[in-house]
Amino acid sequence: MTHDPDALEEDEPAQLILSDLVNRVLDKGVVIGSNITISIADVDLIQLDLRLLISSVAALTRRAEEQKARGDLPVRTRPRP
């Protein structure tokens, strides 16, 4: 089995890009939203409105402290009827 140094160099940029992406997502945050409807015979039985927030706790804490310092109140939405 021979060791090819060029093969390692080709893999490293992809790993660095992935780690940069993960760091950026955790620092800035990402929100993923989805609407799912479960129905049988064209009758809607269950409707789900999903939101997923991916962020680090440190980033969320930092943003909350910044909002508090500016006097901004968190935006709250009413539940859908």
C-alpha cells in the first residue's frame, strides 16, 4: 500500500470548507421551516407547521444581550387559530 500525498491535499480543502460552513451556521444561525399536511382521501387530518433553529447557545445569548442593550423586545407571534 503506497501513500499518495496529493490525495490528502485534495481532501483537505473540502474538509476545511465543511468546517467553515458548520462554524458559520453555529455563529449566525439557520432557520428551516416546513408545512406538512397528512390527509386521507383528500381529507386533511393533521397539519404541522415546523420551524427548526440551528445555532450555538453562545450566539443566541449574545444576540439576546444585544437586543436587551438596545431596548428591543422579542417579537412574538400569535398562534394560528
